[in-house]
Amino acid sequence: MFRIMWYAMAFAVAALPAQAQESDTAKMREELRQLQQRLQQLEKRLEQAESTATQAAVQASSRPQTESALNPGVSVILNGVYGNFSRDPNTYRLNGFVPTMGDVAAGRRGLSLGESELAFMSNIDHMFRGTLIASISPDNSSIDVEEGYIQTIGLSHGFTIKAGRFFSAVGYQNQVHAHAWDFADTPLAMKVFLGNQLNEDGIQFKWVAPTDLYFDAGVEFGRGRQFPSGVDRNKNGFGSTNLFTHLGGDLGQSIAWQTGLSHLRTSPQDRAYDDVDSAGAAVTNSFTGKSRLWVLDGVLKWAPNGNPTYNNFKLQGEYFRRNEDGNLTFDTAGAALTDGLSSRQSGWYLQAVYQFLPQWRFGYRYDRLDSGTTNIGLVDSGALSAADFPVLGGYNPKRNTVMVDWNPSEFSRIRLQFARDYSRLNQPDNQLLLQYIVSLGAHGAHKF
Amino acid sequence: MKTLLKLLLAIGAVLLAWPAAAALNVFACEPEWGALAQELGGDRVSVFSATTALQDPHRIEARPSLIARIRNADLVVCSGSELEVGWLPLLLTQSGNDRIQPGSPGFLEASQYVVKLEIPKVIDRALGDIHPAGNPHIHLDPRNIAKVAEVLTGRLVELDHANAELYKTRADAFARRWQPALESWTKRAAPLKGVPLVVYHKDMSYFINWSGMREAGALEPRPGIPPTPSHLADLVERMQRNPAKVIVYSPYNNPRAAEFLSERAKIPDVLLPFTVGGTEKAKDLFGLFDDTIDRLLATVK
């Protein structure tokens, strides 16, 4: 029975090709045609699929360019210093000039962590951009708002308005963040005229002219929370006004330049400072009056064909001139004698930094201050002697600074700096600083 | 009195007509986009290129002259993908110009409209100055130029509607010249397929991808970090085992590292224009690709 079935099956299989051979060639052609048609359809679908895939790839490969999707850009600046000073930095002062209210010393002895900076920035909407830069001081664990402002991006015709706390547009380096300075500390002129670096609570209006030659002009109204204003005034209106203007452009391919003029007007109220009277007793004096500061600044940058990658050179200088008129109170806690005070003082610095190899820079800075003329009413009237105001005695501080730094990438810098500082009367100070500064996170653009 | 009135009226008329008659100000971050805007806009656009072929577009200072130019721009065309992150954001915030802020029609990031290469899987600065959004040097693939041309035409039409027809005509004319040129470049570049090359920076990737060449190494140890002696020594050794056929560099690169490797590894080196203006023959976008392919063929042969 099974055997018969096997035979039948074998026969059927053997008969199949024969049957096919016999079948109609037209039918095969028809099948072939159908197959071709299906192949064409498949090709078409494949083509479509490919083009959608390309589109998808374009979309996938171009994710939104906002800073970290919708989170603000975050960056952290870390820095640490080793300081070696031949004179005690705690006794640092600039003779011939009214001490500013903050600490202006160049650093501390030994190893120390510098201020760490934490920055957030982002466009807020189509009208505003916001920036917050907080500095964390390592010792008393306090967080200071260094800058925290909004600025317009939605205005036209060259207008920008900035409000909040920001580095005032007085002079050139005052607007530059510490991590972007070419030397580890500020020029002496910034120490005596701006209390190191002036950040005001206020509002700034700026206009950029519609010319190919860069020209801007602006005004700032500030609270007057810092030197050269006095202590917090508790008053309506504003405590400081700053007018500024800049002119800048290119000279050929290789040179870019910018000059600026600014005028800061404040009215210090009970601006106090510590001194030692002729008897050697510690006294606190205070000034109330008008302070007028003029700053002329200039920057010139050179890079072969405008490509700073290998070699570049930067020359930067500022000239400060300040007039103060008002009343000086001697020993506010004791005698409290008051009479007029007027001073005409100035100072300048010039610095040059040369990148002689990729990643390596060398710089030199010269600082000079002129204590000018200071008329103290209490001395002129004979009530007190000049020896009662040792800090205001005529003296022209100066300083020479050299530095070399190594920048493994745009995000890190290691700097060695040496200064011979004649800030103190007849007491030259040798200052050696070894410093690292690094930035983490979002790539912040630097001002010119 | 009458003449004065006439004069005043004439001045008034000129002032009223001026914005309409004035050309569209295009601020191009890189010369290739400036050249493309010029092709598409003709005399209706006034093009300013923020950088030249001799400048590294990563490392530009936000110079006053650039702020002055971007302040008056109607359209900003940049590669994007964080190539200009060190300077463009500052120009934009300082410009006082709302027409060219990101998101407005006056701001065009070319790399958003093409398929990007080398989107990093790991984003870590230890890997060098990498671009999280992918390689931004998109212009050396001629197909990308055609795509960006379409987008740019759209923007020109949107911003200067009065001249829409002119832009469309010019765009068609450009496409009619570009397409055959692209075909001829594809044919001429055929011998380059599979040819191993050493680049300076990862700025040739789109050309390599288009031409089918093969990257066998980079002179920079990591993107944005200049060549170091130890890395070059390592490259020399690698080239002895697996020699590349050619070492290429751009006008803004220092040729010394390429020359050093060329000498030691006995591999020819060649300067490629990289962008418009990079060599004498790279006068426009057509010349850029002509010269790039010519120089490679002449060296590899």
C-alpha cells in the first residue's frame, strides 16, 4: 500500500518539469512582467524610504542650537594661587591715595584657592538675555553676585539696555572678568580709582552707530554701592553716573584697535578709611563730597592676517584722572574735626602681551600713579599737621610686572607672574604668583 | 527759497526711497557663505565676510569692526553648530539689532539644513574642542552647498520680497551651473576614492565623505590642540606601517607640521584652499572645488 503511494509521488515529482516545459511560454512572460512590476514598485518605495531617512537624518543631526537645549548655559571658573610676598600682604596699601573700601592686596602668602566663579547665561525670550555670575569666596563661604543682569536683544537701531548688577563700562579692563585678565591682578590705577573692579547695581543704555567704523556711546545710572561712592546711601534716585564712548576698527587684516573715554561721577557720603594719626593712634576718617573720574583707554591687537592661533600681540593701556572736592572729617569716633578736602590725582598703566608660540604667552606691565595735589583744609588751617594724614602724603607708587603663561587649550591657563611693587612708601615688595585658571562647561565668548 | 524747498523735498524723497533701494546687508561668518550669498543675491546684496580664508573660524575675536558690521546686517549666515561659539554670541548681544537674533529669519545656520557627520557619542573636553552638534565644516561637500543655496534663497526672498523674482531666477541659474559642475567633480574625483589622507584639523570630513577618500590620521592630536612632537612622531611611525597618500592642510594652518610629516614619512603634502579665497584659483565656490580636486589629483597621481 505504502509502496504504491511512494511510486505515485515519485511519478508526480518526475512529471512536474515535463508539465512546466509543456506550459505556455506566454504565462511565464506574464509572470516575469508581474515580477518586474513588483520590483519597480519596491525600488520606488525604497527610494522614498531613503529620502525620508535623509530628511530624518537632517533633522536628527541638527538638534536645536540653544545652549544645552533649554537649560541655561552653565560654566564654572576655578582658580588657585601660590603666592610669595616679601612684605606682609595684610599690611598692603597704596600710599598717596585714599584707601578704597575693599581689599586690593595682590593675594595671600602660600597656597590658596582663589574665588570660584559660577555663571549661568541664556536668552530669556525674544526680548531679553540673562546672565548671572556668582563668585564663591573660599574662606568665609560667602557667595557674592559679581554680575547678575538682563540685557535686551530685541531692540533695533543699535540700542541695548542692560539692567541689574554688572561691571561698569568705565575704562577697559573693568569690564573684563578676572579669569580673562592677562595678569593675575588688577593694575594699580584700578585699585586706587575703582576699588579693584567696579560693579554697580544700575541700568545701562548703549547705542552703536550705523557706521562701518565702530562707534558707541552710552550712559549708566548706578546705585553707588561701591568705591568711589561711599556706604549705602538709603536714598531714592541714583548715586553714580557713568558716561562712556568707544571708537574702534581694523587697520588692514592684522590689526584691530579700540579706544574709549569714560567719565564716572559720584557723590561719596561718609566714605570712611582707616589711618594712623601723628601720635600713632588708629583713627577713622571720612569724606563727603564729589568725585569725578575720567578714564582714557586703548587696546591694540595684532595677529598675522588676523589669525591669532600661532602668534599674536596685545597692547593695552589706560589713563585715569580723578578730582575730588568736599569735606574731610578727621577721627569720626573722637575729635570729629571737619574741613575741606580737594585732590587732583592720576595714574596709568601700559601692558603688552605676546604669544610667541602656540599656547605660550609672555607679558610685561608698567604701572605708575601720581598722587598729584591734595589740599587738606585741616592741615592748611593749622588744626592738624600733615603727619596726621600719613596715607594722604604725597607719593607716586609704581610697579613692574612680568608674566609667562601656558594655555594647553582655550579652557585652561597656568601662569607665573613676578612683580616688584612700590605701592608702599619706601618699601618695595617682591611678589611672585603661580596660578591656574580653568573654565568648565559652556564656552563663553570673550569681549574684545 | 523755492530752490531750497525743492532741495529739501528731493532729500526727503531720497531718504524715503533709500531703504527700498539699499541692498540687503549680508553678514557671512565664513567666506564660503559670503560667496554663496553673492551668487544668489547679485547686486541686490552687499556681502561682508567676517573671516578670511587665512583665519581660523574657531578663533576670531569679537572685534569692534565686526560689531559695527553686524549692527547693520539684515541677514547673518554662519556655519553654526558651535563653530562660532567663541565670538558670534557676543556680536549678537552687542549688535542692538533684533533682525538677526537666533530664531528670526535674518539668522541662518547652514549646518542645520544638512546631514551632519561626526556627532560625538561621548562629549568630553578631554577629547579636545569637540562640537556636540557634529562637525560644523559642512561646506566642502558640494551637495551641501546646493542644499544651503535653496534655504538661503528662501531667506533672501522672505527678507526682500520686492526682489523675490530676481532671487529665484538667480537661484535657478546657480542650480543649473552647480548641477553639471557637481557631476563633473564627481567624475574627476573618482580616482580619489579610497585614497588615504592625513588632515590637519577635522575640517575636511565632508569632502572626505563626498569623495570617498579615507582619513588615515590628523596632525592635531585632538581637535583644536596644536600638533605636538610626540604626536607627530607617533604619526610618522603609523605612516611607516600604513602610509597615507597625501597630507593636506588649510591656509590658516601652520604648514610646518605637515612639512615635517611629509619629509619624515615621504608622503607629499598639499595646501588645499579650504574656502573661497584660500588659493588664487579658489575665487568662487566653483573655483574652490575645482582647485581642491585639481590639487589632490596632482599630488596623489
